[in-house]
Amino acid sequence: MLATVVRRWAVVAVALPLAAAGIRKVSQVVEARRGPSGVTRSMRQFADLLGMGRRKRRRFF
């Protein structure tokens, strides 16, 4: 059971940032060809949601 939990954690820890990077790259390529659109903006927002570590932190001071 512990091995299953560790395996799932490892997949999530590796797969989600890779997926976010892939979506972000596809969004950049599409924007370079066709210009910015709602779809590419949504793709970037979804990539930011998946790769939470890339988000900028807000400062309250």
C-alpha cells in the first residue's frame, strides 16, 4: 500500500510539471503562428494551474 502511494506521488510530482511545460510551449508556438487568442490564454492559465510552482507570489507589504 505504501509503495502504491509513493508511486502515485512520484507520477504526480513528475507528470504535472511536464504537462504544464508542454501546454505552455504549445501555447507559445500557436501564438507565434496565429497571434494571441482566447484559446492560447486559456492554455497558459491552465498550465499555470497545473504547475503551481511557477506562479508569482504576491507581496502584501
